[in-house]
Amino acid sequence: MGCRLNQAETAILQSRFLDRGYALADGPAEADLYVLHTCTLTTHATLKCRRRLRQVIRQNPAACIAAIGCYAQTDAAELSRVEGIDYVIGTADKMRLADIVTTPARQAQPVVMTGRTMPAAFTIEGAGYDPLHTRANLKIQEGCDFACAFCIIPRSRGRARSRDFGDLIREASTLAALGHREIVLTGVNIGTYQDGGRTLVDVIRTLEDIDGLDRIRISSIEPTTIDDEVIDIMAANGKLCPYLHVPLQSGDDTVLAAMRRRYDAAEYRRFLHDAMERVPGITFGTDVIVGFPGEDETGFQNSCDVIREFPFVNVHVFSFSARPRTSASVMKNRVAPAEVRARREHLHRISQLQRRAVYQSMMGRELRVLFERRAPDGTSSGFSDEYVRVTVHAGDEIANQMWSVRVTKVGGAQEGERVAARGEMVGDRPGISRRRPDEESVRVD
């Protein structure tokens, strides 16, 4: 469940169990051991975790059930009361799960482990090879010291700490050798990466020299932590994709201050505009919270205005969730739930319009697409460097292949339809120029 960082860690855990002689079950009903990597970011996320666990326990009451990760760390007592759970393992110990569960068996009482994490450089045994996906997630950092008012992640994942530089390069090299052509850098606050004087810039430059690795993508990164040199590398048209997921959270200065974010709306805008000038064709993703305590209609419209202003292809809209043990949980001036829902739906519609406009700006262009597995209808799809999903009709299986694709059609013209791009394969030309130098920003009015 949850974030890309959970995905990266889950792939490593999976490989460790496979190394010990396990095999992947076809589904929960056939499993001897079922592991749920939990999320605690929002109240809805924890509810989904509990529902999923109870569903699996009903399907397979004989299975050994382990709930691990963030929710297990912050609310171990709550999870351990779910009848049928055998292990509740928090952040500090979850990566040792294959050693903790030596034999999958039901426990008389749940085994609960919620040790503290230490703010020191770390290493990770093995590699997160995932044969079911073309892209691999590479964990380079953990924890956060920023303490935003709404965020429970510092409590679930601890203080900021970085992975040993040599160790992450080792895993990246292994993943490339195993066939992953794209690596996504993940962490809680990856822009703060620091190990022995090396920064995120050093990570990217070293990864660019790995044979077999064609693309590097940065996952969510705080706007105040993006080194100027990262944009220079992106502009050089090498392996670093022209896409940044930069959380906004709110486009209103009053709300941003209450959230304890480290920028105002003008600073956020300046950064994105500068990136667009230096990296023509760059696209963005972001996160926005609606209904934060004290957010009035003007504040909400300020968030909408920012989304309309930039080429966002991926906008995560969250309703405010008052997570216990965060300062926002005790704030006054709550927004009525019905209003929060209305704002969320409205901003989602705006983000879809913006995504459609960005996709339409790609019409006629040739994009470099890394394809995933073929769908049952015979089509294949994948993401371009700019994080635009493109679907083609291909006679052969082209999973994990990089092709040049010309965008010929953009669907999703009606409200509620999923925005999608169709294309035709131009030929196996992975070395094509990624973007045109004359592109302008995309705005939806």
C-alpha cells in the first residue's frame, strides 16, 4: 500500500524471501505467508489497510499474516487487535522480516516489534529486482526532519538519514544488469541526500555511467531541496528524465505558513518557471491538500490557479486528514467535510483538464517510450521521458523495450474519461531528441 518508497522496499523483501526458497503465490488464498506493507499517511489509508487485512484473513484463515511498515510503527496496538494478524513489524525491523519469520506459522499472540530508527547512514542487503515491472525503484534516503504540520511520516519513518553511496550504486548496477532500463530514485526527502560529502547530484552523475541503464527518474522531491545542478543535468539531455514531482500542498501563503512549509507560492512558481526555461518540454507532478484548517474559498482558488499555470501531468489531490500526534490535528477552523469533498472533486477536474492539455501538446511529437507488459486487448503502453503514458498496437511483445513513438491521438475529451494518448511506433530509435527547444508553457483557462 502507499508510496513508491514502500514499493522499493517491498521488491527487496520479495527478493529476500525468494532467495530463501519461497515462491510467489498466485493470490492471497493460496499463500502460506501474506505480507501487507502498510501506509499511514491518511486516515483513509489506514482504513484501507485494515480492510485489506481482514479480507485476506477471511479468504485464508490458515495463512501467516504480517503487517509491516508505517502503520505498524505508529499504531501497532490498533493493528495487533485485528484478529488473525501474526506479526506487526514497524519501520526499524521490517527489512529483517525474512529473518524474523523463519517459518510461516500462525502465532498464539501477535509478535509486535516497533524499535526506533537511528539517524545514521544505512545499507540495504540485496537488490529490489522486480520481474513484473520494467522500472525499478531505488531507495536512496529515509526519514525527514522538516516536520510539516500535517505529516505523520517523521513519526513513522524517523529522522532523515541517507544510504551509503557505494551501496546504492551497487544495487543500481545490479538492477541494470538484471534488465531494468529505468531507475526511479525514491526516499522520504531525497533532496536532502548526503553521504560523505556526496549529494543527489553525485548520485545522478554516477548512475549515468552505468551500462544498460537508459533512464533515471526522480520521484517526489521538495522544492527547496532541488540543487541548481540537478536542473543543469536534466537540461543536458542525458539519462535524467525531464520530469519533476514537486509537492505544492497549497497555493495560498496563509495555508502554507500554517502547514509549516518552507516556501511561499511565489517561490514555488519561480522555481517551476525557471525549470521550464532551462529544460524545454519539462513536465511536472505535484501533491495538493484541500480543506486544510483555515483554508477559505480564496485560498482554495489560489491552489487551483497554480495547477492551471504549469504543465502538470500528474496531480495527487488529498482531502485533509487530521492524523493523530501532528500539530494540524488540533487546529481550529476546520472546513466542513462536504466542502472538502466538493473542493477535492473540483481540483481533480482542473488537474484532468491540465493533463489533457499537456497530452494534446504532444500531438505529432516523437517521444521515447519504455513499454510495459502487453494488455489483454493486444495493446502495449508505457511512459515517455516526460511521464506521458502512450498506448500503441504492436504485433510482438515489446515489454521493457525503448521505442520512438509518434503521438497520433489524445482521448478523454469528455469529463470523467481517463486522459490517454495513442501513438504509432516510428522505429527502434531510443536515441531521439527528447524535446523541442521551442516549447512554451501549457495553461488551461
